[in-house]
Amino acid sequence: MLDERDLPWLAEPLQRLRDHDRSHALILHGGGGSGQLELALRVAQAWLCERAPAPCGQCPSCHLALARSHLDMKVLMPETVKLALGWNEGAEGEGDADEGSGKARKKPSKDIKIDAMRQAIDWAHTSSSRGRGKVLVFYPADAMNETSANALLKTLEEPSSGTRLLLCVDDPERLLPTVRSRCQRVRLVPPTPEQALDWLTRQGVDGAAALLRASGGEPLAAQSLLVEGLTPALWSQLPGQVAQGDARALVALALPRAVRVLQQICHDAMALAAGGAPRFFEPGQFPPGARLDALAAWASELARVARHDEHPWNAPLRVEALVAQGQRTWMAP
């Protein structure tokens, strides 16, 4: 896991959060692609650290935190996120059969389940093993369904002594109002464009400026685009391909990513149609003639599919249908 030595823009917020003692429950929001999880884990490590300056990285508590075996630190996340991070303990495989049983394993969940929440709440009310309190991290916190979030309310309002909670989310408005009202908010500001470009260049990323624009200015998200095969050259061609009804590049992506890319294309096409500037693409990468009314209808359909990307769609056909609808926004009425 990266830290502030790898991601230097995290150094200042780490120091600020390390010394934060005005609330036992914090919402760390923004910066999902700028190191939000990395910062949260370092903050939790600092709160449990046994030497100054925290996190020292040398004390027994720090060693346990770095090994993800600290008895006073718990990270609650969905099974899908665990699998993506390689934290496979307790996560079930998708569609595999249990050896010798003939039964298929359950599909990994995208939610923080109520059973996991109840176990975490019980854990939070037990004694600290090393006497430095306990830290409970939620990532992403908006993965709590309504039942799980409601179960957390009493702990947010009346935590056990020494327990601190850190809820990580891109947009706090995705949390229940009753959760938000019990927490203080701290925003993770993305690095400056100069910092982000310098970091991506040092990572050997070609076309860093285009990928940074594509990711909304967040360098780790830009790096992820490249890992998924979205090179700067391919990115620049996508609006034109959609306008021509060509879905081949998008069909190769996972459905949530393909829908997200189409939403970015739609957003920028709407901005241009309304006389504004695009955010994720260059203006010259869009053919002229997109109709604003058709773009609005396309945006609504993309939002609907994005809300239900767990549905057992036939993903290639779903993407092709969305691209076909996008193509029609550039066709004459």
C-alpha cells in the first residue's frame, strides 16, 4: 500500500488528521482517485502509533497495522473491493464451485453487509488490546446499505471510550443524512495539476496530461485507466467512435467502466452543445451536431444503467445498446 512518501500530496492532510481530536467520527470525502484509502490507513496507523512522530513505522503497533493484523484496527469494505485490492480473506469467489460440494459460490457483494456491520459494532465495544483505542475504517462508506447504515447510528452517537471511526466516500451526499449529521467532514483535496503530472511522469506514464484530464485530475485514477487499456490514443478516439456507433473498444471494458466512460462522453457533449467547455476530452475530439434533447435522454438512460450495474445484463449487448443511443444524438432528427 502506498503512503505519503509515494504520494507526497498526502503529507499535509495526514498531519492534519493525525492531530484531529475534535470528533470521534470523521467523513473523509473526495480524492477517491488521489489516495483516499491510502490516507485513511495511514491516519488509522497514526492514531494507534506508540511513538512520536506518528506514524513512526517502527513501533509494534505500526508493524501490526502495516501487516493488517492489528487487533485494534478494522477495515470494513465490500467483498468486491477486497478482491480488487487482493485482500481476499473471507471474500467469496464469483461463480466458482465449492470443491466437492457441487454448489456455486455466491457472487461477491458490493455492499457492506449487515452481518459484517454487527460484528464490527461488537468489536468496537470490546477493550483495546494495546491501550491506544480502536479505529474502524469504512471504505467506501457509501457501500453501506440502509440497514447497515442504520445499525451504525448508535455507535456513531455513543461510541465506546477510545473508539474512532473514519468513513471514506467520494461524495458525502451518498450517505444517509442521519449518518452525515453525526460526523465531521474532512475533504481530501486532489494534488495540483503540476504535482499530479510530475508524479505520473515519474511513474513512466506516457500521455499523462490526457489521462489526468480523463480522470478528473486524480493521478491514481489516471494510472488505473492505463491499466484497463484506456491509452491516451484510444481515449481521444472514443467520442468519434460513439458518434459512429462503434462499440468495439467499450465492449472490451468491464460494464461499470464502460458506462462511466459513456457518461463522461455524454457530459462533455452536453457541455459543448450548451456552449461550454468539455471536462474529460478535448473539444476537437467531438464531431459537431449533437442534439441537446437527445443527449439529455441518453444521460438519463446511462444514469439508470449505472445504478443497476449489478443486474445480470448481457454486458456487451447492454454497451452496444447504449452506444447506439449515443450515436442517435448525432443523427439528424
